[in-house]
Amino acid sequence: MSTEPSSKRSPGVPAADVSMREFLPLRSNGWIADRLRQAASLLAAQGANPFRTAAYRRAADAIVGMEADLRDVVTEGGQMALEAIPGIGPSIAGAMSEMLATGRWGFLERLKGSSDPEALFCSVPGIGSGLAHRIQETLHLESLEALEIAANDGRLRQVPGFGERRTAIIRSALAALLARARPPVSRVVDEPDVAILLDVDREYREKAAANALHRIAPKRFNPTGAAWLPVLHTMRGRWHFTALYSNTARAHQLERTGDWVVVYFHRDARPEGRRTIVNETQGPARGRRVVRGRESECRALDGGVPRQAEPPAAFPIATPTVGSVNLVSHALGGER
């Protein structure tokens, strides 16, 4: 039985190989090097650690000079073969694996403000634009990893058009894609302490309020093209962090684009993780900043988490609207 009812492929070609051939040029090295250099330039413009930007440039230089095509390297040896290339560390090897598997790089899209979950889901064999839109509208997912979890825990079957057979097909296709993109884990098990996450949240919101961060113009929910979204790159020990206000459909619908802070993190060979930090609206922690999914750890912090005073507006720009939805909320604070 084919695992890709809606895509064309040659007999015997696995789903993930089809993705590579559809999305990438004949030689992948230059295409990936160009994206690594784009990331380095954007990181430099956004005030990231210069050692991090230099690492992306070194990696780009390393792969451009290779005789072997990266597709052949990863097909024969997986991500470990990429890590064996001089100048390529585990984190950049994971990024290269993601690009080879899906034709996209989520980190670069976030830096550009062009992240589009629906387009990302369309990279999965068996998911077209209509199904991708229903997934986003129903489950509010933002990544292939989140989609894989939903396909395994039963939530994907809540989406119209996903019965048992189609869900099984999508599980199989995602397993093939993600096996190439990064280590085969469904979630990140090694995360920073909540105190560190809350401190990154504090740094982001304070600098955003002081207009001390580079801003990007997200392509989603931004009809005027305003550069309103502050972005922070920072480090705590060996952890790398990127923080942004949530720009999801749900954040806009609930007018929480100036409250929900999405923090991405990674270190060493660990896959990238993500947590959302918000102002709690109910219970004993009401008015405090909490890390969604780790509320009990927040409550256990000595002395609790400081209550947040109502801050002033931070972004002195127009607030575009579509219908009745305010697309840029000016209240400060962080995604459920």
C-alpha cells in the first residue's frame, strides 16, 4: 500500500527521498550554504552572539567546498555523517538534516518572520493545502514535531477529513521525514530550568518595552507589513535562546500577541525545544508569569514568581485589523 495517496513518486522511492528531490536543486550544497549565510546575516543584524553567527558562516564555507553532495552524505550516514564534516557541529547538522528532509528551515523562517505552519504541513506527503488549513485552525499546531505528537495521541483525528487510515498514513510519512531531520524523539526531554526560561522572558519583555530589540515584519497576520515583532537572541551558559511574542492565529484571536512569549532553546546535540510563557489568569498564580506545561515548577520556585504590574504600551505603531481581530496587541506580558 502506498503511503502517499496524493503525491507522485517513482516505485521504490521512500517518502522522505521524494521530499528531497521535489524541494532541493540538483546539488544541495550551495542551496544549504546560502541559507546558512542568510541565517548568519540575520543573526548579526538582530544582535546575536558573534560566535554563533561565525559558526554558520564557517559551516557554509565547509560544505561549499565539498565534492560530495550533502544528500548522498546524509542518505549513506545520516546526521552523524554530517557532524563528521569539519566545521559542522550537532546543532547545524540538525538544521541541515531538516532542510534536506523538508526543503525548509524553521529557524531561518522565524528569523525572517516568514514562518507558515500551513505551508510546512504541506511538505508532508498526503497533506494538501485544505487539510493543512484545517489542522492549523483546529489544533493550532506550529511544527512537524507537534503534528507528529497529535497524530500519535489521537488529536489529529479530531480534524475533519482525518480518519483512522489517513492518520496512519500521516504518522508513517512524518516518521520518515523526522527521522532524517533530527534524532528520533517526540519531545525534548532536556530543558532549561524554569527559572532560566522566566529570566529570558523577563529580559525579552524589558528590552522590547525599552525599544532595545531588532524588530521583524512577520508575513502572517500583518497586512500593513509593519516591523512590529521584537526578537531576542541570548544565552545562558551553553543554552541558546530565541524569544518572540506569539504570532499565531490563536494569539491574535485572543488578543495576546503582547502577552504570550514563545522561547526557543537548544544546546549541544539536543533537538530544539520550545516553551510559551504567559501571564496566568486564574488560580493562586493569577497575575504571575508561568511556563505553560511546567506550572508546578513555577509554583515551587522560592518565593514564587513576582506578580506583573500592568505595563504601558510597548510598540508605538499602528494596529492593523482584519475584520474584528486586532492584529497587533500593545499590552505587554506571553502561548497556551
